[in-house]
Amino acid sequence: MKVLKFGGTSVGSAERMKNVADLIQNGDAKIVVLSAMSGTTNKLVQLAEALYQNKNDDANAQIDALHDNYKQVVESLYITSEKKKQANELLTHHFDFIRAFTQDLFTIHEERAILAQGELLSTALFQFFLEEQGIPSVLLSALNFMKIDENEEPDAAYIAKNIKTELEKYPESKLFITQGYICRNAFGEIDNLKRGGSDYSASLIGAAVDASEIQIWTDIDGMHNNDPRIVKNTYPIAELSFDEAAELAYFGAKILHPSSVLPAKQKNIPVRLLNTMQPEAKGTIIQSERSGGGIKAVAAKDDITAIKIKSGRMLLAYGFLRSVFEVFERFKTPIDMITTSEVAVSITIDNSKYLSEIVAELETFGQVEVDEDQTIICIVGDFIADRSGSGLKIFEALKDIPLRMISYGGSKNNISLLINKSDKVEALTKLNEGIF
Ligand code: ASP
Ligand code: MG
């Protein structure tokens, strides 16, 4: 069994959906996980904002506009009038459901139910298309098996048990369609795996069914060695280890949701990143085998805040770092990078929601300095047997750029540097010239 996930752009129009249908018909057993059509989840988020603010006229206009978009998709996706009718009834059903929220109290529960509509629509429309084409397939509701627990972590045992129950109902079937992103929470309510979570769904489903491979289909031919939106002449990386891919995904390579590496790694299932627009391209394979040494790729993560705490109390003291970390823990704020000297520690965070509260508490330990608008440049590869002088090449390339923090040796796969965001383009370009 393989799991194939298609992102929003891959199902973003009637034409793209037809294309996906072509790509999944080789007779292998597979579960196809779909995102919402591109733009839909963003529009549902906007709609929820309007509903929170009781802007009902605005909300109704948004709902009508989205419904109209989908009517056009139906018009171009199906051939027969029966299927068009059936699909339009489905749309009416979903949009009436959405419209009902304009008349009632709007809370996070209603918001989650609204956000789930994008994936419910894309998968149902796609299933209708397969039916019309005479391609046998079964639509599974992810709400019957995807689940998160009280800590909002996926419940792997529940998922494995329940997806098996679903699959066993159709012993003859080889093609299953289901929704990415959506799930139920510990209370059985509709919830989701957070934005971009369809990749995570695919990986969790792959792990649950012990898939032979997880394929993530997007509109780019794999993970690139540098940010193709910023730097020219980037190329797809043929092979990455799970750890390298996780670092890159976390530090900016937008193509893969960072959480999606772990379930695949735990079950040792290869993850292939492929391009719907160019299906013959090899893309990137992520697997446990050693993928060779040296520098593989560079990624950048913006909107980082650096916090420096300087204190004489740190000198020769123990327990100081713990008290510092506890502040971040209290405000549920993850730390990305850390560097220390004997009298100071610098920390970066990417969520500055509680910045002022954090700073106020840290000031009880010593002098605190905050630098906003920072960027982490993450250089990924296998640096364990760093015989090729990777460090020298990196610093040579960046010799004109002020480095605020350097983190080396935290893992064998990552060198992270903190710079001003305004130096990012230059840093990525210089690294491209200097290290590849
Ligand atoms: N549709 C959801 C989003 O746009 C999930 C996903 O596409 O991965 O975030
Ligand atoms: Mg995505």
C-alpha cells in the first residue's frame, strides 16, 4: 500500500483534478490524501474572521463568492448532467451548512467545522469525478480515523486501529480517497492538524497502514538546495536522510510540513517528494540510508526574535539556564537556537506572542536585549566527518555579513546562523555561489 498526498495546487482546478486522476491509476493499492483546493482554506479562515466579528453581510457575500467558484469547478469537471446535478447538490449541502453559522453564536468549535469544509469538498468532488470516469474507488472520511489527543498530538494507536477497520470494509478495493488536515479531537469534535497539515495526515496514515512509500505531490520537483524564490540556479536534492529533511522542513523549505517526517522515520517509510506538473522528474527521496556527506541544502526562516540575557549570576553558577528555560516553558514558547558565553545566553524564538511577558520575567535575572526581524539561515548536510572544510566554505561565503549567532554541533546535520532579515537575500545568494 502506498499513500499519495496531493496539495492544494495539485487539485486547484478541474483541470488539475483530472491530472491527479491520471496519476493514480496504475493499479497499485493506494490511499490518496487530498488538501482543499488552493485558496479555499485561506478563504474559510477569512470567513471565520468575519463571523467572529458578527459581520454577517460580509460573511454571506464571501460564502456566495466561494460557492460560485465551486459551481464553476463543477461545470468544467464533469461531463454528464447527472453528475453535475449530484455535485451541485453536494455544494448546496456544504454551503448551507456553512451559511447556518451566520445565524448563531460563533466560537472556535464552529470555526473548526468551517475549516474542515475545504477538504470535505475537494475529496467528495474528486470521488464523483472518479465515479463518472468509471474508476473504482472508495471515499473514506478522515473523521472516522484521524484523531488528536488532549495534548493535540496525533493518537497513533487509535488511527491505526480505526483506519484498518475502515479499509477492511472494502476488501476488493485498491483505491481509497481521504481528506488531509482534518481530524477529531479528544472530545470527538471536528478539529484539524493546523495549517499545512495535510502532509502530516499523509505521513500519519502511511505509518498507520505500514505503507511501502509516502508520496507528497506538489508543484515543485522536490526539495531544492536553496530557496528558488530568492536564488537563481537552485536544483532539486535527489536524496535526504529523515533528519536532514526534518531540519530543512522546519527551517523554511515550504514544500513539506516539518511534523510529517517523524511518523515516516519511526516506521522507516521512504517519503518521496514529487511534482504533479512534471511527474517524470525524480524529485527528492527522504529515507534512512546515508545520503552522502557534505553540504546538501540551505534554508531560511524569517520573523525570528533573538533575546540575550546577560548576568553576572551566570558565572560559575548551575541552574541558571534552567530558570531561563522555565520562563519560556511557562509561556509555551518553543526555543529554536541557543548560544552561550560564560556570562550571557542568547536564545531565538519564532513566536513572539508573549514576548513582553517573557522579557519582563527574564529581567529579574539580568540585563535583557531583544533583536526582532532576524532570520535563521540553516545549512543542512552530514557534517559528522567534516573533512571537506564545510565550516570554512560557509564563513568564507558570508564574510561580509554580520552574524548575530552561530550554532554548530547541536546535531550532525545542521549549522544555523542568525542574521538580520535585511541580509537574507545576500546571504542565500553568497552561500549558493560559495558552497555548492
Ligand atoms: N488545506 C489546509 C491548509 O491550507 C491543509 C493543507 O493543505 O495542508 O492549510
Ligand atoms: Mg502544504
